[in-house]
Amino acid sequence: MKHILTIIIFALFLFFPAVSFANAEKVFRENNKAVVVMISYDSKGKPIGQGSGFIVREDGAVVTNYHVISNAADIVIKAGDTIFKVEGFLHIDRENDAVYT
């Protein structure tokens, strides 16, 4: 049964590529305001990493990858021209490389 389901899904993607690929421009237009830049610093204030993050809640919670902030002594979030200091984490999931701040 699992093998048949795999074949059906593959056939859908093969014959209906629109099902498998979202319109990238539309996705960006609808979500670009939720994208932020995460910048991590070492204990001397030197930037050591940078990556993207996404605002996922109205209260400003952000999701990013764990590897972006894993060695940081300090982290800031840049949203447009505004910079916010990360005060703490809501959840860290090292196994899935995700952080909720």
C-alpha cells in the first residue's frame, strides 16, 4: 500500500507540476514582511553568523535555524531598519535545527 501511494504522489508531481511548485513570486509577495535577519555575535561583540528568520506570531516570535545562533553570546534580529535584541528562547530543537525566539 505504501509503495502504491508513493507512485501516485510521484505521478501527480510528474503530470501536474503546478501542484508541486508554488509560484515563488506570489509566496514572496505575501510573506516578505515576515522575513528577518538574525545576526549572532561572539563574547567580544564580533559578528560570527548570520541567517534568516521568520516572524510566526503577532507577538513577534521568530523561527530560525539552530546553527545560525548555536555559538552566539549575543543575538539580534534585524527587521527592515530596526534592530531587536533577542532576550531569550521559547524553544530550541537541536535535532531539527530549529529555534523559536
